[in-house]
Amino acid sequence: MNRSLSLAAVAAAAVLCAPISASMAQTKWDMPMAYPATNFHTINAQKFADAVKAGTSGKLEITIHANGSLFKANEIKRAVQTGQAQIGEALMVNMENEEAIFGADGVPFLATDFKAAKKLADAAKPVVEKKLAAWDLTLLYAVPWPPQGIYANKPLESVKDMEGLKWRAYSPATSRLGEMVKAQPVVIQAAELSQALSTGKVNSFMSSGATGVDAKVWEQLSHFYDTQAWLPKNMVVVNKAALAKLDKAAQDVVIAEAKKAEAAGWAECEKLTKGYLETLAKNGMKVEAPSAKFKEDLAAIGKTMTEEWIKKAGPDGQAIVAAYRK
């Protein structure tokens, strides 16, 4: 074969291979998450990532980084906003200090069951999406935690029994609640909770049954009071620029699978709630409803904190609560 024919053959092969290479071009996203790989939020996200990969024929691959291994819980939103990660999951109430409206589902006793929590989420969503857009973020989906209860290393008959407790806080609302009951709030992220309990840094906190199971809190604590104070949500956000770089078909897959992930996450959370409390009890914890006095004390605190939050959130907060109560 002469040289000119050889060059022509190479050129022809390059032309034939070009479409194949383009079709195989792959985009990879990192997705930092704050909770263990076994947590239902993380499992739900992995299913979302797998579905996106399948739906885009492998063009978009999302790698889950669980348990704060890539960024800590309080760093994830900023990491996605600045493009250090393309997508990530953040606890909405953690952002209340930046924008008060993100604390809506952390207001004690405003929405205390799944139906009410969904109504509150729907009321807040337009404002949430607007605030996120200003940060160059797009909301993909949001999934709740089970109703929040109080963990302690001793019996609690009233709010007075909480005085002096070393109180783990994970949000402005839980810090404020700790202050109001005269406990000692200490900010501890979920990934650090087990160590904080084992070293005695904290001996009480408010969270869901899921968190208690994740951290095996029965190894240090003895009581869980099912106060059903609120149902905070984790939201999955994507960097707007990263989403815009995808072709239209891939964007459609991401949005469609996010919608499915939200529905699946809500259903799974509700299904698992009872089981988490049963697991706490099976491992020796005393799981019970708060006494009438304790419940009355907490309701009074909830009323005060609701008024405080509405004032802090301003017109947006007033609109959210009005729409929710409608």
C-alpha cells in the first residue's frame, strides 16, 4: 500500500470513529453527602445516581461521597455553589443563618407529621427556589427526616429536667431550643455525633430515630422522647452552570429522576419511621411519649420560636406560614 493510500485510510478511520467518541463522552459529578452510606437519604441518592447513569447511557456519572468524606455537612452547600462539587445534599435548616426561610421546617411544632410537613414544603418551595437561584443553585429534590424527638442520658419529666444538659445542636433552631431550656448547646455534625457522645462532649440532643440508629446512641444514652417536634428536610442541589453544560436530553433525565427520588424518599422515610424507634427500643433505650407536663412545656417553647422565626423571616416567612395554614 502506498503512502497516500495509508494516510487516506487513517483519515477515513478518524472520521468514522469521531461520532463514536462523541457519543461516549462522559461527564462526572461529585456528590458530597453528610450521612453514612447506610442512611436512607444516602441510599436514595445512590439510586438517583444509578438511574441518571442508566438514563443517560453512561454520559453522566454521579459519584456519592458519604458521611462527610468529601466535605463536612456545613460545607456542602458552599462547595456546590462555588463549583468545587457539582451536586450535593444539604440539611435545609443548617442554612437559616444565611436565609431565614430555610428554617421553616425546623420551627418546633409548626408541622409535626408527614402530611403537614409536605404541605409546609409545598408552601415554602417557590421562595426556596428563588433564594437558591440567587446562589447559582438549582433545587433537584428534598426529602424529610422522621419526626424529631429528644435523646437524653436520664429521664425527663419536664423542661426543667433539661437544665444543664450538654445539648448537641445541628441548626440555629436546635441551638435556640437548647438555650431556652437552659441546656449547654454544642454544635456537632452528624458524622461526629458518635465520638461526641462517647467522649461525653454531649449527653442529649434532638433528632430523628434515624440519626439515633446511625450513631448507635444506645451505647451512651438511655431515653428517647417521641416529641414529633418537626420534620426537617435534606435537599439535593446542583450547580446551575454544571447543569447547563449538559445536553438537553441529559438535563431532562436529571430532572425526571430527581422527581422520582423525591417521591421515593418521602415514602421510604414514612415507612422506616416506626422501625427506627423499634430498633432503639430493642437495643435497650426507653422509647416513650413525653409526659403531659413535658409536652405542655415544649408547646410553649414552640409557640415562642414560631413567633421569633416569622419575625426573622419577614414577609417571606409570613407568606409561607399563611399559605401553609390556609
